[in-house]
Amino acid sequence: MACIRGERPVFSGVSLRLARGGALTLVGPNGAGKSSLLRILCGLLRPASGTLTWKGTPLDQDWAAHRQRLHYVGHLDAVKPTLTAAENLRDWARFRGTARAVPGALEALGIEDLADVPGRFLSAGQRRRLALARLVAAPAPLWLLDEPTVTLDADASARVETMIAAHRADGGMAIVATHGEIALHGADRLDLGDHAVPADMLMAADDGESEEEQW
């Protein structure tokens, strides 16, 4: 699989496979394409070459179904400032079509005391915790997490690691982009810096071959 952003080749020759309970950490220098790869995997970007599949079925046959089986947490926390923390989560759970209890999601990230606090009064770390609480409030088998522990303190980072471990133990999958250390026992590692290509080499590197990315 290859990625081009703004006519600039970002990476090429990337191939990955993820099984139930599996995890993958994406590493590499700034600009290596970690965020771009996550956006490709959730359908927000299209790869320049390659095919993505879920259990052998190409994702482009039904992107709507694919988005229902994943959670993507990017750099933006997407917290509505006028809604309380609990209301933000409740709206998200309804959007995802689940009735899972919001209090448990708040407790998982240690922000149950902030349930009635409007989003505009939350600190950067608290907003990040709230964004990650969506993973618990509305379950999905695949988590795509872009720097999930950024702005978090040690306690919150440990809670995120515990959440991911529990998710995997239940058969879930996680792909995590990170610049720091995050404990993902037995996770595979993909360094996108190893797949960087100069612009004039992109077509030669791909050579017209299609690579299947399977889950």
C-alpha cells in the first residue's frame, strides 16, 4: 500500500495483517505517515495503491459497514463545549446505537467527578480522557488511536493501557500511533520511516502491484 498527500509521496510498500486480540504500534518520525495510515484504515483517505480487506472482503464494497466496526480517535478531541462530559458521552453512545452506561465509561478514565462539567471548562488532559471514554461508552472491535496518551498524565496513560489490554482480551484489535512508550503486550511494530520513498521513486517502488491489507 502507498500513500500520497498533496502530490507528495508519504510511504510505499506497507503491508499489515491483524488478528483477533492483536495490536500494532505505528512508529516513525514526524511526517512518516502514521496519521495518514490510520485515516486510510478508517476510510477518511484513499490509498494511492493497494487494497484493504476485512475477512477477505474488500472494504470499498461497504465503507459504511466498516466504519460501524471501528473507533477512530485522532488528534482532535471533538468535545462539544456547551455539553457536560456525561452529555457528550451520552450523545456519542446514542449516535453509535448503544445503551451502554455512561458512568462506567467516565470511571474507566477517572473522570466520573467531571460528569456535570461543561466541555469548555475541561483541561486539555481532561478533554483527552473524555474523548477516549467513547471507546468504552460505545464498543467496536477495531480501535484506531492516534497518539492516545498525548497530554495525559501517568495515571491516565496507565488507564488507557488497561483499557486496550481488556479490549484485546475480549477479542478486540488496536492499532496505535505513538511517539512515546505505551505498553501493548505482544504487539507488532511497524516503523513507517522504513517505508519512506522519494517522489521520483514512488511508481517504481509500487511497480503496479496490489497489496492486500487484512484484518
